[in-house]
Amino acid sequence: MEPIFSNGLWDNINPFKVNENRETKKENKIGVITRGKIKLSKQIDFWLNVSSASDAIKNADGVEFYKGIGELPLLSQATFSVWKNLDSVMNFAYKSKDHSDIIKKTRKRNWYSEDMFTRFIIKKNIETSLN
């Protein structure tokens, strides 16, 4: 994967160097990492709202895979997702009411002490089998 956009920090740095000149083609699949360090005082409120965030991405047009992952259980959470193309990511991010509601709630309730959002072009799709 090659980063094409990154905003925010992961442990006070942004580990992804974005190639500003990289052109994204319509057929490129896109990988997305979202990561947040949840404030201790906001843990219960955050976890009570996780299902609505999961439902938003589960029902998104163009999402092919998504999984929530925890760097430190309960404190540092991330989501990795794979999308059909950049248009599907942008439509979800900026036009979906469900996603918009979650973002507004995140900002209003100030859940994170740090967060990061990064988009990647998936340069090679590796198929594996667990046989």
C-alpha cells in the first residue's frame, strides 16, 4: 500500500509519508486506517457508541472489508478497511448521514486525546487461502 492522504498523529508522529504527486486512478482499491487514542474519562461513553460506528461502515456502499483492531486493549483503537475505489471512500466520509452523525458525536463528546486518518492506494492485492 502507498499512502495518498494522512491527517493526525499516532503517538505524536505521523508515520506515513504521503506522495503528493501520486495520481489515484478510478480502478484503484483504497485502504483506510483510522486510529484514536481514547481518553480514560471517555471510555464508557465511547464503547457504548461503537455499534453505531460499526453499523455505519457495515452498510456503506463500496466497502469490501473492515475490521476494528486494538493496539492497547480498550485505550487505542483502530479500524482498517478496504474500499472499491476512492469515490466510495469519499461518499462514505463526506456524504453519509450515519458517518456524519458519528463524526459529530466524536467531536462533541471529545473522545480522543489523539487521532489519525490515512488513506492508501492498494498497489497489490494478495490472495491467501487458509487450507
